[in-house]
Amino acid sequence: MAKTKTTYVCQNCGTESVKWVGRCPSCGEWNTFVEERVAQSKARGGMVAVSRNAVPKPLREIESSSEHRIDTGIEEVNRILGGGLVPGSLVLLGGEPGIGKSTLALQMALKLNHLKVLYVSGEESAKQVKIRANRLTDSESECLILNETLLDNILTQAQNVQPDVLVVDSIQTLYTDTIESTPGSVSQVRECAVSLLRYAKTTGVPVILIGHITKDGSIAGPKVLEHIVDVVLQFEGDNNYLYRILRSIKNRFGSTSEIGIFEMQSAGLIEVPNPSEILLSNRDEGLSGIAISAAMDGARSFLIETQALVSTAAYGTPQRSSTGYDTRRLNMLLAVLEKRAGFKLASKDVFLNLAGGLKITDPAMDMAVVAAILSSNFDLSIPSSVCFASEVGLSGEIRQIPRVDQRISEAAKLGFEKIFVSKYSLTSEVDAIKGIELVKVGKIEELVRQLFGKND
């Protein structure tokens, strides 16, 4: 009979303790330790065994031929993964409830109609999956659906079916009899993930796991899962908006600077190959408080509309509010405008919004934010053919930004006639781009004079 031991595991970070403690010494959360029983002899079986006859080899004798990748049928996902699914890889797809994780995973499973795909659903019945599939596509698919949560049964069916791709929705619903704890606990998630990793490495079948996230935005499990898997994809977005961002947080087979943008429609998630055309509104008349920024998220450049509203504070205490942009950075830019450029904004409300519901942390948006605020304050519109791409420093200087040539090329491709950049940008990069006028400025005062013809 297997010996069992009792341990207390933090459900937030996975820290183990021999006794219950009120506050986790690792993550600092309160009342997160839960008692779990672990069978010691069976727990040793959870170790990953890539090959039974594994022997050390010199590095020079190991073949370095490029691995064949599996086309997912979705170009945005292929680009983020580095060209497609790597055989034997374990991919984790995380995101908030209702963001579209199951929809994206099912779309990939349906598009892989040339391969045998086993879709394991622990949250929905087979009929519910069928209803979702009918909404996503009109064609009949040979995708195999399995409604099961016991890991041993799933692995047994996988060995019988021998699929080319395995999709599990979700890892928090799976459990194994070797551990006496509830599904979703740290021990269950860790054991199930290790078993699926062993299955993927020994059979060469790529496994896609769907994972929930906790209230603080990290993947439930929590870092236990991210250390085990090969690729971590985070699905981000606002349920009130249509756009979703698929971001690569960890990727052993490609870059982590790529992102993919999708639009949620009635027929599922639709790829957005050129997000700049969607994030920019078509304005027939000049409106104040709007500036276009050539921003970047990872290695992808796109133009986004920055909207600002400056009004007199109605109740004496001015408000500072931003949507999609860091409020602390907004307060810093307002302080720079008042201290370095002499604009009195301390008694005015300032509201900032990024169109499309996206959240951008690129410092190169500073100049567009400043231009939008001044445009609303003066009630003067900025020409729709002008965009901005530069960072603003605490002394009011316009700083150099990375990948400026890529931003300018994106603006020129969309028909913009003029772009404001820092005069400290490398001229060899930006001067070679044709079809757009470069306006180089060094301080905020120069930006104000160029845009509005004002000296204060």
C-alpha cells in the first residue's frame, strides 16, 4: 500500500508547508494554504521520462535539422508560435473567462481537418461543443470529441485513437486518482500537466492546454504550469470590446515579442492582419482632442487613435482618468506640460482614451498623448494626415525610440503625410523612407509651435 503524507499547499503560488500558516511566506497572500494528501510512491511516477534508453551524447553528434511544424490553419497563431505547432510540444493558452480561449482552441481543432484531432472537453458536454462548432463553421469536421475529466481515461483514449494533436479544455478540470485532492488544486494541476508533458514528449503529439487565470491576472496553477509547458500564450482583451490580443509570454521555439489581434464576431474569432485600419476612425470633420500614435506592441507596429478631453473641473478637485493607458504616466506628462511648457492644467479635468479598448504600454505614445491633450485644451483639431511617435522625458525633451523606421513605414503605408519624431532619431534609418514628411522636434515647445503656432 502506498504511503501517504499530508502537506499544505498555497493555492496561489504552489508553496508547500508541513503545517498550516495564515499568510504565505512566498507570495504574501492570506488564507491560501489547503491541506492535500499525496501518495509518495505514486508521486515518483510523475517524473518526465523522455526515453527509456536515453544515454548522454556529445553535442557535435546531435542532429540540428529544422523540426517540421504543424500548420494550425490560423496565420496569426502560426506567426506567434514561430511557424506552427512543434511536434511533442506542450502549449498553454490562458485568459479570463469569456475572452475566447475555448473558441480559439476549437477553431484550431476544426481547421486541422487534414489531421486527427482529439478535443477533450471537461467543461462542456459533447452536444454543447457541437453547438459551438456549428456556430464557427458550416462544414462537418472529423474532429474527435471526448467528454472526460479523469486523466487516466483521457490518456487511455489517446493511446487507442493515436491523434496527431490533443486539445484539453481545461487543465483545471482534470484530476488523477494518484492524488487525493480536488480538481483545480495545485497538486492536481501539476500532476496532470506533468503526465501530459510526458505523453507529448514520448509520442511526439503536440498538446494544447487551456488554463484559467486568477483574480490578479496570472495563470491559475500558478507559475507551476508556466515552468512545465513549452509555450505560454495569453489571451487578453475587454469583454465590452470586440478586439482580442494573443500574446506570447514564453516560447521555447520562437520569439516572445509577437502578438496576434483577433476580432470577436458571431462566427468566432476573425484574424485582423492590419489592425491599424480598424483602430483608426474615419473622421469627416476636424475634431479637437484626437491624435494618432505609431505604437508598437512586441515586434508589431500599428497606428492607434488617442482621444483626450480637457475641461474645467466642476467640483474643485480635478479628475485624471485614462482607459488603456497608464494613469501614472498620464499624470507625469501633465506635470511636464505644466512645469516645462507653462500650461496651467492643474485646475482642469483630463480624460484619456485609446480607441478599440486596447491597452498599450509603449512609451512612444507620449507625444501623441501630449498632442491630444493640447488639442483639446486649445480646442484646435490636428490634421488627420499627421501622426506621432516619440517619448517625452521629464525635462520636456523629445527622446529617441526604438524601431522608428518600422513605425514610419507603417504610417506611410496607411497614407499619412507627416509624422513627428525626435530629432535625435538615427537619420540613416528614417531618412530613407519615402512618401511621408518627417518633422523632427527636440522639445515640447517645438511641438506646440509646429502644431498650433503657439509659444506658450
